[in-house]
Amino acid sequence: MKIKIFIYFIIAIVFIISCTADDNPVESNTDLFVISAFLYVGQPVNDIQVTATLPLGSVDSVAPPITDAHVVLKLDSDIYYLSPMVDKPGFYYYEGNDLEVNSNDYFRIEVTYNNILAYGETAVPAIPQNVNISDSVVSIPELTMYELRNLGVDDYSILVSWNNFDASLYYVVLENLEGDPEPLFSSYSEGALRRRYVSSPAKISEYLISPMHLSFLGNHRAIVYKVNQEYADLYESREQDSRNLNEPLSNIVNA
């Protein structure tokens, strides 16, 4: 059983999110809306989402999309108007080819809906430097997941490393690239299989990829992301508990 893992693309990410205002969370409020926006170095701008809110205790798991908001990105003195995506209601993208997201850029997003202007600002972190991988192939014995765990997974793992002299935040994404991949362990239930694994953001300079992070055999892509504090704040406050409500951390104003 062989898994081939390689570094395919190194990218920096910048994050913007907005959640709530000082209103009753139990009741729906049509004046409130949510902005969740990601910018990736060297990638098109197409991950900007605007939705309505859901009241606490709602049986719905997906908030209604907002398709008629006015969304702009500002970079220095340049203004870029975003368009709604037809095939992904609630998402907005930039149609032109003159917008580039580069390290150390400083962006501002402005979203106007129902005569309410919400905005946020963020800086693009630098691309991870000196990224290395200890091996490109790992061979795993034909054992059950529990037998392999008892043997110790370090002998069947790959180390990804990079420079982190200033204690910045990083995380690693693992993606299976096969069209119809074979499960790594026959004991996996269908609900436990995942094509994509995302580690927690942390102030680290290396990450050990073990068979426990993977569900399938075949080719994989490992991506190292350098992120800013806003993304880490999102990760920490991504789950809310009705017994202990907390305002999600956000760098968006007025949404």
C-alpha cells in the first residue's frame, strides 16, 4: 500500500469574516448579514460570501444567500467591483484579470446591503519560505488502523518543514488527487472518509503527516498556509455553544 505525497503549491492566505451585531440572537433580523471572505496569494478572487443570519435554535444549517449586495475590494487607490456568481448563490468574484493578490498587500472590503455599509481591512502575509518535505512516498503495511497505531505511525510518516523565525501562524492542508481513490483502511466507514484534511493553525515550523491524517491511497497534495491572526481567531471561535454564547471574533465592522 503506497501513498505518494508531494508539495504542490505554497500559498499565503488572508482572512476576513463577520458574524453578528448587538441584537437578539434568538430572533431573526433581516437587517443583519454575514460576510465571510478569503483571499489567496496568486489565486483569483472568488471566495467572498454574503448571507443572511439564522436565529439561534434554527433547524436550518445553511444561512440564506444574499445575491444582490454591492461588494467592492480596495487595494491602495484601486477599486475592484465584484459580481455575484450564478452557480454559487451568495458568492461574489472579480471578473477581470487585473487584480492580483500579493504578499504584504493591504486590502479593504466594503459590502453594502439594505443601506447598511459593512467593511473590514486585512494584510496579506508573506508566502512560506524554504518549504521542504522529507520524502515523496510512504509505504504502509497491510494492517488494520488499530494494528498500525500499535506499531507506531512515525515509521510511516512524512515531515513537512519550513522557516518560522518570527513565530507566525501556519497550517497544513492534505488533499487526495485521485479520481476514484481506494480507502486506506477497510475498517473506515463511508462517513469517516475524507478527501481533504486541515490541521489547526499554530506557531510551528514543521508538521508530521501520518496515515492517521489520510483516508485514501494514491497521490496527495500537501499545502502549507501562512495565515494572519484573523484566521486563527476564526478557527478558535468557529464552534458556538448555546450554553455559553460568545461573540465570534471578527475584523468586520457593522455586520
